Amino acid sequence: LIAPRDDIPVERLRAAGAVIAGKTNTPEFAISAHTDNRVFGVTRNPWDTALSPGGSSGGAAASVAAGMFPLAIATDAGGSIRRPSAVTGLVGMRPSTGHVARCYGFAPLALDFQAIGPIARTVADVRLALGIIAGPDPRDRLSLAAAHAQTRRAAAPGLRIGLVTAAGSAPVDRGIVAAVERAAAAFSGDLDCVVEITVPPYDVDEIATLFGSLSAAGLARIVASHPDWRDRVDPGVIPAIELGQSLSAADYVSHIDRLGALRTAVPASFADVDVYLLPSSAAMSWPAAERFPKTIDGREVGPRGAAIFTPFVNALGLPAIALPAPVADGAMPIGFQLVGNYGDDALLLDLAECYEAARPWRDSRPPV
């Protein structure tokens, strides 16, 4: 099925001279943590083809990591750009909500959680792509508001970075914690940033409830016009659809009210911190045929166990950029993310470029 029209970011890429090669693989509804479907099958991680590139933008990340394309455009509703980038050794950016105008693309599953952003091998390539696709468009009112957001461009020295390596009692792979701490050391030692360990600016259980409920309602909306939907969808998403069907209108509105209160509190979260530094994923890449890692750090986890560090960014509409952490030669990639206040997209790109200059990874490629 060929789309009848281009969405705004693709319009802008074509106008800038980009050659659109095609659509990369995603899981059904772009909602899963791995990349597999009954049409195209499973997507594998170029660093180890027995393992998953994550999801839902696993096809985009795998294609760039394998050298098929210099960059890809992907979507991120709960970490779908950042987690695949993390396990494939790439740079991926989830812009501030509205920073990239959209109009005709896939209907957002959870309000405005989903954003369109680039995946590439270097920060410079991400900056180039984002510079083309970003900006307001009258067809997207969120983009008109985002165009007036306050942005900061600041040199790295003196920047206050809050290091987060845990979210509540959820397990995190110890190798990921160690790699993220090495990345934080580069910011303090090489870039003269002020790095301090802090707590995450969100409650992991609350964010999980909001994301789970609002995305379930979105799934229920999609299948509502298909009486035989149970026979047509991936069995793994049926429980989420059933949850969405069970939600009352009052439940749904109460979630939106709570989300509004959290967004109102965002400025207070950045009173003493300029940028947060967190893992992109709580788990290393897992077997490609499995939907999610069954255990993390020796403890059993559910479908969202690897996603404890990413959905808050989407819920609050914040910008975040995923970057490769330092790992030993030949080791599987591990990623971390820098998260800024709303509108601080340029600040994150500047800081990421400083980090890349101090800890370059351009020549680190999978053995394809």
C-alpha cells in the first residue's frame, strides 16, 4: 500500500533534495519494544543478528547501523527512536513536541506523545536532518506553539547535568549503569560540566500508567471499526486493546488531567538541572524472536521493563537525544540520553557535538 501523500517532514526532505529510499520495518501499530510483524518478519541487530534492534523504529536503526542509508526518519511515542539507537550504536533524537510539524502520518496512539525525529551515525547528520524537517506549519497547531518556545545555546563548561541511573525499584543492567557512568565522566572531565547524581524527574509507575492507558485507548480507537479485529492483529497487542476498550470516558479524562498537572510542573524539574543524563534502555539487546527481555539484572520483567527511562520524555513533551556510551572494542553498543527542558533542542545538539568530539564513535561499525 503506497501512501497517497507525503507527510510534512517528507515533503521538506524531498524539497531539500533528499532521495527517499522506502519504508523500513516496524512492529504492528508501532507500539512494541521489538520489530517483527506477519508481513515482513523479524528485523535483526546488525551488531549481532541473533539479537533485536529494539522497536518500534528497529528497521530504521538497523538500516542505518548496517550502512544501507546515512539517516532515517523515525517516530518516538515512548522511546521508539532512542532505544533502537542505543542498541545499534547510533544517534537518535526525539524533538520537543511540535518542533517537527506533522499532519498526514500515522494517527498518534497516545495524544501528542509521538514525535518525528532523525536517526543517523553522527550528531552532525542528525542536526542536518532535523534542520530540514523542523519548523512550524499552519496545518499543525502544536508546531505553531513550539516555534515560540524559549531555546538556549550554551557552551558545555558549567552546564549542570543531573545523572540518573535508577528509576524506582526497577532493575537496570549493571553493564548499562557502568557505561552511562563512563559517559557522565566524560562530561565532567572533558567538557567541564557539573555532573551530580540525582533522582529522575518523574514517577516510573505513574508514567507507565499514563502511557499504558492512553496508548491502549488509541489502539481501541483504531480497531473499533473492524468487528473481526481479534483475528487480524498481533496477539501480543490484544491485552492492550482490551484495556483500552474497558476504559471509561471519565477514566480517560482523569488521565489527561493528571498529564496536564505533570506538564505544569516541568519548569520546577529544571530549576537546579540544565540537562538530565539517563540510560536509553534498562536492558541490553535481547533475542530477536522475543518481544521483550524476560529478565534484567537477574529479575523477571514485563513488556515495558526495558522502557523505564524513556516514556516520561514523551509524556512531558521534552526533547531528548540518544548517544553511544563508551564500551570496549567489539562489545555490543550501549546508549544513553540527554534530556532537556521544552524547547532546548539546540542546546542538546550542541552538548552532544561536544561529547562526540571528546568520545568519537564514527568509525565504530558492526561487522556486516
